[in-house]
Amino acid sequence: MRNPLTNSITKTVEERFDVLAATFFPQVPPLTTHTRPLITDEDHIELMSAADVRRAVLEFNPNKAPGPDGIFSKTIQALYKSDNPLFRDRLNSLFQACQHKGYHPTEWKTSHTVIIPKPHKKDKASLKSYRPIALLNTMGKMLERVFCNSITAFIDRSSILNEYQFGCRKGYSAPDALLKLINDIKSKQETNPKTRTSAIMVDIKGAFDNVDHKHLLETLDKKNFPQGTIEWISSFITNRSTAIITDGIVDKTRPTTKGIPQGSPLSPILFNIYTTGLYHRLSEIPGIKFAGFVDDVTIYCHDSQARATNSLGLALKACVEWATKAHTEIDLGDKLNFIHFGNKTANPPRLPVPCQQTLREPQDEAKVLGVILDRKLNFKPHISLKKEQAIQAINFITRLGGTTDGLTGFAFKLLYNSCIVPIISYGWGMG
């Protein structure tokens, strides 16, 4: 694993842990303590019922990996469903007390973090090729699920999120975000063939790991979340700690003063709320349209290439300004994509990149949420890549079938449906 500061390969396990911790859990000054307000029943979205707890407990995958407590969901589910009501009543009372006090127990704020390789990353020494996943204590995750359900309902009732935030919302998906972009481009081409569409693909660097606690709590307050809910979220995100696990070795426990845990059912919802300010800024720029999916935001404009590029430059500047205010970052490196859709023109306008004082050349193709979009939207590069990936997967499965024992027909079909069908079917029909 490569140290990004020295560009040298780590030689010991301790060095590797230090590099991983510095990258995924950067230390910032913790939130200052404040006098906790007296919380009443009116200070919550809604009072937690026994039915709310039951729903959260029983909807969990029973075989999910546990956190430091080592307790599987199925154990708690079996106790909860047992004829003896003692455990069920105690858990209901405990969860309701946590809501009433606006408190998330300290024991549930310690996690194990496993470092997972990202698919299709060739440089295995680069930290960008890995993703941290938090293994949280099971009962804590169940409490988070209760709050997740009530906060999601509150968001939907209050129309807090922008309609073009497609990530981590019921009834929304990544293909929906892609379809909005593609349909808008094709519709504009049909109504006015002379109008072009230009687009930038922006990545919020680090996503969950870079969420600033103070800005998140301020955003919750601006969106008129009840004080009791804000107090519980404040308790949930602060004073956390984790121990990194890599190659089967567990690191020492370290404090995490920034970010929200990947692996929590609540984190995607909190990240959506955290980024509402970005979408508000973009909606104020004339001619700008967008489609966001968690930390990936595609911003586009229908106009002449020169005017569209100018508008996109303003949009990118707004993204950087929002990120500065929110104490996070926009990735202005390789993840920033820029493309003019339509026929290629001589000397196409280039995109001004804030902070770097450089001009970004337009690309012939750009990857958006797993689909390669080319200038003409004929999807030939994407189809070619998926064909190659599918053939590789088929060859691998075929080799398994040719071993001495071989695969049964059922196993072969199962592998085909789970490994090959997703490759060739994702994004099908986009054109």
C-alpha cells in the first residue's frame, strides 16, 4: 500500500494502519460540548412505538456481519420473536429511552472498519482502490434503522431533498439519474438540432468519510428538523471510534472526529441532507440542469458550446464554494469529467477549473454511474466494454465447469445469473 505523502510503499502493518487511518479518518477538532436542552415529546418527528422497533429489528438481514459485539442479527431477532416477552419489552424500552434523551449509547459508537478493494481498480497499492466499510454493533444498527425510517418519512413529507437527488431514496435509482440526463439530451436534439448539450461529472471527494459534523447539524436545523432528532443525530455522529481490520489483523481503536460510518443504514440519508445546499446553489444558476446520485453529480447545459461551457464553469465554481463552506472537497483530478455531446467540432471550448487556474479539455467519452457515455450517445464504447467483461466472466465459469468434479447445471445457471446477467443488463435500454 502506497503512502500518498511520501509516494513510498508501506513496509510494516503499523505503517499501513497509520496511512489508512490518516486517509479514511482524518482528524479534525471535535465539536465543542454544549448544554443539552430539555427534550419534550413534541421535540421529535414522532414518538417511537413498539411497532417501529419490531419493524426495524425484523427487517434486518439475519446473516449480516456483526460489529465488535459479535452478535448476529438473527440472534436478536430470535429473542425478539420468542414467547417470553422480557427481551422484547426491555429492547423496546431501551430504544424509546434513547429517543427521549436524544442519546446514542457510547458502546454502540465503536466499530470495526474493514478495507474493501473497489472492483476494476488496477493499482492495488493506491488508497483510491479501496473503500472502508464499518461493521457496527448490531443493536446500535437496529436503533439507527428506527431513526432512519422516521427521518425518511419526514423528508418525504417535507420535500427536503431536491427532486433530482436520485441516490438512496425509495423509488429512485442510478438508472433513473442516467435516464434523466439521456432523455433531456435527446429531447433537446429533437426539438432544436442546433442546440448542443455540454456536461461535467463532479465527484464529492471521500463522500461519507468527509462529512463535517458541524455543517451537517446546521443543515438539519435549517431544514427544521425537530430538536430532539437533531440531538440524537449529534450523539450518534460524535465521539465515535473504530479499529481498522486488514489482512485479518485488528488495529488499535482510534477516534473518528469527521465523517459518518459507511455501513450504517442512516448514513446515506444524512449524506443526502448534507448535500442539499449544493443542489440549491446549482438550481440558482440560469440554464443549469443536474442529476445527482449520492456523491456523483452530473451537471449539464443546453446551449451553444461556448455559452454552455461558461455556465458549467460557473456551476463548477459554485460546487467548490459549497464544498469549502461544508468543509469537504470536490475532486478536481481524474474524476472530473467534461464532455460536449454531438458532432465533434474544431477547437471545442475548454472548461475553466477553479483553484487550479487551468482549462480542462473535453473528452470523447465519460463514465457516468457505471455507463460509458460517448459524444454521439450511440453507446458503442460501453457495449464493447460490457461484451469484453461478459466474455471474461463466461470463460472463467466455463473453466470451472471443465474441472474434474465440474459444476451442476443448477450451479452453472446460478453463476450465470449472478455474474454475467448483471454485466450485460445494467443500463440496458438507455439508448
